[in-house]
Amino acid sequence: MILLAFVALVVAWLVALYNGLVRSRNAYQNAFAQIDVQLQRRFDLIPNLVETAKAYLTHERETLESVIAARGAAQAGLAAAKASPGDPAAMAELSRSQGALDGMLGRLMAVVEAYPDLKANQNMMQLSEELTSTENRVAFARQAYNDSVMAYNNKREVFPSSLVAGNFGFKPAALLDIPADRAQVREAPKVQF
């Protein structure tokens, strides 16, 4: 009877550890979904920004096309990461593609600065403000995701959860980092009119 009670206690303890790992994994996947929402919002703003600028920047066609191409690559990176949130390769690709898009947006904003009429355009001002707001939301969502990933990774690596995690295939999740060599990406693009 005592042996049966001990076995039942051990099984309940293992189930609790397993369920805790599942909850942590679901938490970081939900946090990634918030990044997805904000990046989609960002992707939706970019064509409007480019269209508004197109009338003023006819001879800057290369810059506009580069922004659109970077947006497409960033969307592909997001799709890969969405298919496997936390996967190190997918998160690295998302980070790289977002960094490239940030660089192109920065280049576009630098070009916009040279055109006073475009800077004063009401649509451009509103889109730029929305883009800045979205960049802030992306940063907050990324921080929440990284916090959830850290909690999950801590939970799966500490003893005795590590025994359960190893036996049930709980793989480590990757953080969404900004490349260290892209310091300008660490801040939301500054848009001033």
C-alpha cells in the first residue's frame, strides 16, 4: 500500500513537471504570435509608405524597390519562424531579414529627409508615426517573447525538469536577437518632420 502511494506520488510529480513544461512552451509560442501580429501590421504599413513616397521620389526608384524587396524577404522570414517558433535557424533567419528591412526603411527615411514637400505630406507624416508606433510594439513583443523563451529554457534545463524534458522531446527555444553588428537596428527608426 505504501509502495503504491509512493508510485502514485512520483507519477503525479512527473505529470506536474510535464504539464509545467507544456505551459511554458505554449507561453513562448503565444508570445511569438504577438510578434507576428505586430510584424504583419508593419508589413501592411510599408506599401502605403512607399506609395506615398513614390510620387515625390520618381528618381529614387531603386530605394523604393529595395524596400519592397526587403519587405518580401522579411515576410518570408516571418513565415518560416511562424511555422516553427523558437527554432534556432528560423529565429536567426527572422532576425536577419528584419535587420535587412530595418536597414532599407532607414535608407528610405534618409531619402525622405531630403524632400521637404514629402516630409510635410500629411499621409507621409501619419504613416511615419504609425510605423514608429509599430516599431515600439515590435520591441515590446520581442521582449515578452524573449522573457517567455528564457522562462521555458530555464524550466527545461533545471533538475529534475531536465529529465522529463529530455525524455519527452522538449527542445531548447531560441531568442529573437538583433544582430550585434547592426547597432542602428537596436532602436526604432527615428522619423522627424
